[in-house]
Amino acid sequence: MLSFVAQAAADPDVLAIKQTLYRATPGSPLLESLRKAAERNKQVTVVVELTARFDEERNIQWARSLEEAGAHVVYGVRGYKTHAKMCLVVRRTPAGLRRYLHVGTGNYNERTARIYTDFGLMTSAPALCEDASAVFNALTGYSDPPKLHKLAMAPTAFANGCSDSSDAEQRFAEDGRHASISAKVNALVDEQVVLALYEASCAGVQIRLCVRGSARFVLVFRV
């Protein structure tokens, strides 16, 4: 991921880099790449979560550094914590503009990446990149919460999206087809999501969860 952003910052055909940042190490090479990209007149948009616990002061400091370099810095959404981990690069190609997307569960922090178990996806799939662009537009205040096709954004659609996916997997299981749900989360405490997973498990769906923090477990009685 560090090399991806560094190459994008140096590539003259890259027009824009959009990034969410939650925690970063002091002197982070990722922040340095974003700063250099802004200085090279690329459109750099960074969504900074100022309420990252224990890192508030540090986040303010490097956010100001990015602004001084010419980056557009947005300080999250009022009333919510921006926990999304996304990086979107827009590049000019002979066939026209093309977008490249990284989404993951980590904090784009090279130090904690050595400790935590995280998942990342790198893609140029148009549908996913289009959704990511819509999410960034919403986070930066350019649009209302968008209608997404492949991604689900909390708190507007994530819980319902999990329930809908769970229902679909249940139908697969009832038809005798392979059905499974895999999830990597920091915490699992939303009752609607937990109940949907229990219902799916009872219907024969294979459930695989990696929960780093707290989890709420409930008993479901069938009569």
C-alpha cells in the first residue's frame, strides 16, 4: 500500500488521490507521499478522523501539514466517526480516465500492520470504484448519502445490507447450494447484524468471523 501511494504521487499521469486516514505513525511515508502529490498539483483529498482515540493531537498536526502542501483535508462527518479505510487513485490512460481502489480493514499504519490481522482488496473494477467515488463525495459534503451498488456504507445501509446478504445466503443453503458468510470486524455489537448471522447459521450457512474487539452473543430460541 505504501508503494502504491508513492508511485501514484510520482506518476505524472495520476490526476487525483483520495484517501481516508484514521491513524498514522509519526513521519509516515504515506503522509509524505500525499504531501508530495499535493505539491505536484495533483488533486489530493484526505478525510481525517480527528477523534481517533489517543491520536487526536498527532492527527491535527499532520492534517495541517497536508493542508499547507495544498491538499483538501476534510475532518470527517459531524456526529459520526469515519472508520472507512479507502484509497482511490484516478489516472489518465490512452483509453481515458481509469480509477484504482484499495479498501481494507487496517489503518494505513505500517507499524500496527505488523501486529493486527487485516484484509485488503486492490481493484480497478468500475462498479467498486464508482461506489468509492460516491462515498468520498458524501464524506466531503458534495452529495447526500449515495445509493451504492457493491459497497455498503454505515450507518445508512450497512446493517440492512448485511441482513439482505444473509437472506440471500439462506436461500442458497435451503436450495442445497454452498452458502457462506465471512467477515473481519473490529467489533460485533449491532443486534440486527448479530441476529441475521444467527438466523443464517441455523439455516445451514457457514459463518466465519474474525472479531478483534468486543462481540455481543445472544441466544436464539426456535419454537
